Amino acid sequence: MKTLLRASTALAMIALAGAPALAEDYNYATFVPPQAANNTVALQPAFDAIAEQTGGDVEIKIFAGGQLLGAQDMLAGVRDGIADLGFVIPVYAPSDLPNSVVISDMMPYGADPIAVAGASLQTMLMDCPQCVQEFTDNNLVFLGGHVPTPYRLLCREDVSSLADIAGLRMRGGSGAMSRIAQALGGTPVNMNAGDMYEALERGQLDCVVGPIAWLRQYSLGEVIGSVLGEPLGVLGGLGLVTWNRDAWDGLTDEQKQIVLRQIPGIVARATIDGYIADDNDVRAQYEGTVTFNDSVPEIREALDHINAEGLPAILVAATDRGATDPEAIAAAYQRNLARWQEISRDRVQGSSEALAEVLWEEIYSKVSF
């Protein structure tokens, strides 16, 4: 009897060893609304392709609008496995990701989203080992992220001069944005993106620092009266696709490669087919109900003065939160930004397909995860 039992057990183990791996379902958490281009234009097509190319063994389901995790909870939630992957924004976790925040704080120095996308990814993945390490220390794998269009002042009332800004309560979201708001005479307010609409509606907030696309993405067009068109800069370093390390290590090498081949397309589509296209479309949608004050020379002059003297404050803030050699990170970013401005002009030329190809060639084919 024992011999038969041992034989049966052995046969079962052999059968299991030869069986294909079971399909896995992975949960992706994001705080942005379901209809946002990040989800519909960038992520979902990639997740569909991953499922198809893995024969259904890697299925990723999007939980949008904070269903699973909010913006402030994202790092801890993905780290601890509440979600397998998610949208991790370093500026929301500066004590955990002090080095990565340096890249985001360089926001005022970039105006071209395509160039900022390439420069921030190259800096993060190739020139900042301490950035990669701090994600590892938090049980995370940073695979990449998109870049929104230039941030502007989206305000409840008409803002068309420097005097109009004085004393306004502005939701920023990062140290760089808060410093700009304060330097212009406003009062920075820390607030989750999901709370912006209600705060504006109730008069608890006067302005939001964000891209024009947010008028539709977060329904802010219903409570915003004017957009100050002078660009405040482009935010980079966003972790749109950040995996829990244990979940990532559970993938086979072939599955990892399939996922990685989709990342440049996610970045490119979210940046170009998402935010850049949305900015133009959304502006046309709200042209009659929102005032767009495109050119305000005195504010442009003030912003240029703020940016010219802003780098020391960025570096001091980075050192205070525990960043390692922030000067080197900032220098690498500025060097990469100059190079990617040329790439954007000469090789990408506004094409998401071209940007995806260049990102693979210049970055993703050269790094390991």
C-alpha cells in the first residue's frame, strides 16, 4: 500500500513538473479616472498585447480612479502587494524616493514633453543608480512613465496679470510646483489630485497647477474660469508602470521581455497620443466657457527669473530630504534634456511610433530590470 502511495505521489509530481505555468491575473492600480488617456490610449492596448503574446498567462486588470489605491497610498500599496503594479509618483513619497524626486523637481527646465520623457527616463534608468536602488529598497521595479504637457495655472476666476495671482491658493503636487506658486505670490496647498474638483467647487482652492488636459480628465472645466497659458514646466520621472518586485520576479524571462517591449509604446502613447493630443482637443472643447490667457509677458519674465535662480533651492531641498549627490542627478538630467531636444526635433517629430522606437533603441535595449 505504501509502495503504491509513493508511486502515485511520484507520478503526480512528475505530471505537475511537466505542466505549463498557470495563468496569473495582475492588478494595476491608478488614481486617475478610468477615462484618462493613460488608461485608454496607453495602458489598456499594451495590457491586451501582453495577454495575447503570453497566451493569456499574464492578464493585467486596471483598477482606476482610486478603486484600489489612492495617489498617496500607491507606493506602500504596490510595495506591500495590495496591487501587483501601479502608478507611483515619486513626489508623493519624497522620503522613500528622495533621489527620484530630483528628476521631477527639474520640471521648470523642460518645455517639450517628448524631450522630457526621454531625458527623465534616461536619467532615471541609466544615470542615477541611487534612483533605481531606492525603488529596489521599497520592493519595487520602476519600468517607466509618461510625461504630461506643460503645467499651467488653471484658476476659478480670471487670472491675466501678476497682480491677479497674489494670495491665490494653488494646488501644486510637488516641491517644484509649490516653489513656483509661492515665488509668483500664491499660497501652495498640498492636496490629492482626486480632491481638486471639490476644493475648487467649494472655494477652498483658487487654482490648480496642471496641464490643460485636466479640464476634461478631472472634469475641472466645470469649475475653472481661466487658464494662464504661460507654461510652468514639464513634470518628468513619473512611475506610470511600477511593479511589485515579488510579482515581477514571478514572471518568466520571456514574459518579462514581452512586458518590457510594451513599455516604450506606453510612454509614447500616453505622452503624445494622450496628453499632447488631449491638450489641443480639450482647449477646443472649452474655448467658449474658459478664458485662455495665452501670453502674459510680465508673468513670463517672472517665471524666467524664478527658473534662472531656482536650481540651488532644488538641490538644497534634495539634500534636506536625504538625496545622494543631487548635483550629479540634476547635471545628468540637463545634459540628457539637451540631447533629447535634438532627438525630439530630428527623429521623433511628434510621432508616438517614432518615440517608442527611439526609447527602445536608446534606453530599454541597454538596461536590465
